[in-house]
Amino acid sequence: MSLRVLALRVLAPFAAGYFLSYLYRTVNAVLAPMISKAVPLDAGDLGLMTGVYFLAFGSFQLPLGILLDRFGPRRVEAALLLFAAAGSAAFSVAQSAETLIIGRALVGLGVSACLMAALKANVQFFPPAKLPLFNGIILSAGGLGAVAATAPVQAALAFVDWRTIFVVLAFLTVAAAVNLFLVVPDRHGSAVPESLPQQLAEVGRIYRDRRFWRLLPVGVVSQAAFMAIQGLWAGPWLRDVAGLPADGVATGLTAMAAGMAAGFLGWGVIAERAGRVGIDPARVLGGGLALFLICQALMMAGLGAAPMVLAVVYGFSGASSTLCYVVATRGFSPHLAGRATTSLNLGMFMGAFLMQWGLGAVIGMWPKSEIGWPAEAFTIAFAVPAVLLAASMVWALPLLRKPA
């Protein structure tokens, strides 16, 4: 089978799954105002409803690593996507906050394999020299999903309501699951011949690694801040602090998602080129996170004079946190790479849940007027991830300074 045909049969189905994963992750930033009008939600409810996606997603990461090793990415992701479709269907008929939360949790569980399964499939089917490019394509598909969740969704609302959008997403998710199961070939002999106790013992080895613990806090905080704000609170910030109308907010979110999509490929290229001259990916990660921290501080300070520029740079710099996956696997043998990334993912998505819910709780301390929340609510709330990111970068300095 030629590389081109193999790419179509493997890369395209998994890219479609990750496209949907990021669309689900981001779509509430646009739909939240409509959902809040149809189902009474305060800021805390909104943060919990959106953030429970990360809780369900993150909680499944350790079992996911074991399932991927035992049953392969094709079967695992196809089965899990059916849970996401069920969650989207529940969302479409929800009349209470509780149903929205359950639906969102099902979606989080259902898309929890979309990136890890794709990365594992790439390792199984493609030569190592092609992995940076193909991994970047998968990540960029997620960025395109984030773009699709912004201005295109806003435009679709002129013709359908938010409930219909979730019905369509449910059908698309079932189609993606069927496509994965029927189109992706099996790679026989790819499963790791280890017993379950052996697999669990290897996970314990990862959590005993000192280098992993240097990386974990900065990975958790950077991804949690980025996912919580880009996935929900960037929209209210653009409206309430930058003063943009609804169409402007959608454009700003699109700009942020486009910057993120460019960053997914861009940071991979930068890291690869830097490696040629002896610069370790950890140092590239440190530079990207420094730029991200500056953007975070600008948003915290309420500097919304050039919101589109800030949105693009925020999205691009926030994407640098995905280099944590590369850094995480460098200290372990190849057969542990999947479990190393899912172990890191566990912390990242649990952190994203707490960050998204926590930011909502802080912002909700200020009363919401007809035009939104006051700017000082975002200043106090956004100070939390900014301070935590700065502290975690200091903790990770021995790792981020490491030469190649």
C-alpha cells in the first residue's frame, strides 16, 4: 500500500475525529449566550457545564492508554465517538443544567481518544521521519475544528438554532465513528504483550520520574489556561472588556482559533529546525510559553485596544504548550510513549476542568448586567492563570534550560 493511500486510509479518518473533538471543545464559546437564555445558567453553572468536558476527558486518560495498547486506536476511538454522539444528542434536547452537564460529560468521554489514538496510529503506520509532519496535520485538523466552531457556527445561527447544531454534530460524530471502523486498516501485532499488572506498573514508573514532575505543572497550567479561556471565556472577554459586538466576538474567536491552528504546525516546525542547531524542544517550549504569559498578562490588564492582534498571538503562543507531549516522551522508551502522553493529558484536562469552572466562579462574584460582566471581574479571574503559569515556569526552569 503506497504512503499516499495509507495516509488517506489512516490520517484522514483520525484527522476528522480530532476536528470534531476541537469543535466540541470550542463551540460553547459561541453558543453559550443562546444556551443560557434557553436554560437558566449563572456563570458558575456555565463554567461547570463547559468544564465538565475536561473532567470526563482527563479522567479517562490512564485507562485510555491501556486500551489503546490492548485493542488498537481504530476500535477504541470508533467506540468512544458513539458516546460523544449521545452527549451531543442529549445537549440538543436539554431543558435543565443537569442534562447539559451530563451531555457535556458524555462528549468529553467520547472524544478523549481523538488525539492520543491518532498519534498512536501514526507511530504504527508511518516511518519515524514522517511523524512530525503527520502529527502536525492531525493537530492542525483540531485547529480547523476550533475555527469551524466560531464564525461558521455564528453564521449558521442565522438559519438554525443551537439545538439543531448539536443534532447535526451528533450525526457527524456517528459518521466519523463508522468511517474510522470501516476504513482504517488493522496493524496486526501492534499491541504490547504485557499483562494488565505490568501495564499499571509501567504507569507507576512514569509517575516516579523526577523529570516528569518538572514538566507536569507547567504543562497542566499552560494547557488549562489556554483551553479554559480559548474554549469559553475569550468570548465574554472580547464582548465585555474589548467591547466587540456579537459579530466581532465571533471574528475574534475565529482569529484566535486560526492563530492556534497555525501554531500547531508552526511550533512543530520551529522545534524541528531548532533541533538541527542543537536547541532542545524544551527550550522552544519555554520561549513559546513566555510569549503566552505576556498575552495572558495583557488580557488580565484589560488591554483590548487591538483585540484581533492579541487574539491571533494568544492562539499562536498558546499552541506552544503542545510541545509538552514531545518533551514528555523524550525521557522514556518508545513503548511507554503513549502512556507518558496520556499521563500528562490526565493532569492537563483535570486542570482545564478546574480552571474553567474556577474562572466562572470568580467572574460570577460580580453581578452580570444586560451588557455583561465588569472588566474588573476578568482582571481578577485572569490573574489566577497568569500567576500560576509564571510560578510553574520557574519550577520547570531546570528542564526548559536543558541543551539538546
